[in-house]
Amino acid sequence: MNTATHAPLRHVVVLGHPATHSFNRAIAERYCEVVRDCGQEVVLRDLYALDFDPRLHADRLPGLPTNHLSGDVSRELGLLYGADVIVFIYPLWFGMPPAIIKGYVDRVLGEALTPRDIKNHIPDAILNGKRFATFSTSATTRAWLEEQGQWQSLHQAFDAYLLSIFGMRDGGHTHFDAIVDPLDQLYAAETLFAVEEKARVLCSTALAERHAAAVESLFVDRG
């Protein structure tokens, strides 16, 4: 029997907002609450609170003999290795994710993926097959982002591209627009309810995939 089927299902939530009491933080906390209520494990990685360094230095480029794992990247990879679901939560600034989120992609997700791997469609050994979901916010409306071409650019250059090169499975991108201070309390409640619903779907999906993998493994063992 595969012992991995008995390990808790794990969600790793990566938050990229500098304000301690931001609405992005409220989204992250609500997501984590629902995951725990579903009996699954969740780890919140608040990149600003961790003082995560987003800069990829020359001696840390993938494939170089000088690229030895730094302590912070090693910790993140250890968490991601045991994850079933990876969730990014961030605001859109100038139509793009914050630099600290892009730095997490550069330094952590892309730590071992070389240009040759990408060209030859070789997925990342740690991330391959994991479910990847995003929650984002913007002060502007979704319609305005689409008019400017930013929404399509974000989807193609960030969401779809990351799924493709790392071999992850699409967990969806949930966007909340018109997030401004002061935020209407009813709108905030509706938004957080949508977070709850999405979290439950991801928990259910992860559980179903775990069950399907266990059944398939059972038949392989008997075969």
C-alpha cells in the first residue's frame, strides 16, 4: 500500500501583499480556514512577513554548478514537494503580479528548470501534476483590464505559461475587482464567500484525485 495515500492532503498558500491587514490577507486566511474545516492541511507563506528575497542572483541560475540551494529556497521546495494544491494570492499592480510573486517563481518554482527543459517540455520534478490556483485582486474593474489587454496578457504570460512549463494542473484563476478602501462590507462578505466556495471545490478535487490514484495503484499492485 502506498503510504502517500495516508498523508494529509496539503495546500501551500503563497501570499504576496505588503500590508498586514490587506484584503488579500483576509482572502488567504479565509481560504486556510476552509481547508482546515475540510480536514486537510494548509501552510501559509506570507512572503513579505518572511522577508523573502525575490532577486535571482547570477550564481543561482538553474543549471550552473554554482547553483547550490539557499536555505530559504530549500524550505519552500520542501513544503511544495509535499503539496497537493499550490495557491497564489496577490494584487495586480500595473496589470501584473507584484515583484515578490515573480521572484518566488524565479527563485523557487524555477530553481531547477533550465531553458533546455522548457524547450523540450520536460516538467519540473517537484511541481509536475500538482494543482495550481490563483486568487488576485485589482482596484480597477475586470472589464477595464480586458479593454487594456492586460487580462489576456496575464493569463497567457503567467497562468497558462506556468501551468505548461511546470506540468501543473489548472485550479483556476479567481479575480476580484474594485477592491478599494473603504471596501463595502456586503461586497467584502460576498467576495469571501466566493473564496470559501472555491476552497471547498479545490479540497474536493484534491480528495477525489487522491482516491482515484489510490484505486489505480491498487489495481496495478494486483495486476
